[in-house]
Amino acid sequence: MDLDAVEVRVLGCLIEKQRTTPDVYPLSLNSLRAACNQSTNRDPVVAYDEATIRDALHRLARRRWTRFASGARAAKYRHLLDENPGLSVDQQALLAVLMLRGPQTPGELRQRVERLYAFREGELEATLETLMERGFVARHERRPGQKEERYGHRLSEDLEDEPEAAPVAVANDGPPPESRIDRLEREVAELKRQVAELLGKE
């Protein structure tokens, strides 16, 4: 399931818009681009062009996860996750939020998934467990200061949440890089010296 970042964003947007704006679903390429690049409910915010999204759609279609759907005025696209790999509506909703927002705690997921699916008490945790059993979601270590563990999708190994690496000290035998202020002060001192020499010759 090793999807790239564009494929993950495209798939997440198709699921989201199917639930939030069913009247315009399936999505045209232009609508899908706007959905991928919107600044709300997205992390990170991106700026994909249509060619990039079209290429991602073709790769997803080869996996049989998306399909071209003919539209009256423009080509439209839909996801096939209900058919392949056979995810239920609640599973799709949770996965979409994870694809669009990255790893999150159950509390964050509960708040953000409401637009897509109304989970009953205890149902969200059960759906997370099912997605983990099927290999779509992984549990991440608790962050310092957080009470809840976080969960992230496993559609892309490259996008797994990893701890931040400690800064690596780079050996440098030469002098430290000169700052802008240091450079200006050096140039002013040099100009003063040259002026003093010129005045001394008069």
C-alpha cells in the first residue's frame, strides 16, 4: 500500500468530498485540485497542479482504488474503497481524516471526523482497532505531555510519523559564517581606514 503523498491527499479528498458535498461528487479534476490545495482541514497545506493530481489518479486507478466517472461537462473521478479493499463508511471516514491531517489522538479524531460520520459512544475506538487489524492504521507512541496515544494511516511507509532526529553537529574547521551585521561593520571599518589614508596624504 505504499502510496506517495499526492496519492494519499487525492484519496483522502475524494472520501471527504463524497461525504461533505455529495451533490458535486464524483469530482472534476479542477474540484479535486481545489480540495487537495485548500488551507482548512489539511496538514500539510500543498499547492498541487492538475498534472500532478492527474498522474496520481492514474496510479490509483491501476491499483483499482479510483475510477474515471463520465461527467456531463468534464471528466470526473471517484474512489473505490468501498469495493476494493472493501472499507465500510465509518472506516473510510476515519482513514480520510488521518490521510488529510496526519497522526492524531482519538480525541482529535472524534472532533474532526464528525463532518464525515457520526460515531456512537465507543464506536470510534472499535473502528480504529479494526483498521489496525487490517493493516491500514498504526498506533504511535504518546507524545510528551499527551494523555492519549496517536494513530496514523499506513498507506505510505514514507509518511509514517517518526520521532524528530536530533540535530547533527557538522564539523567545521574554518571560521564561523559571517553575519550580515558583521560584514557591514567590517566594510564600514575598511572605508574609514581608506578615508583616513586619503586625508593623511593631503
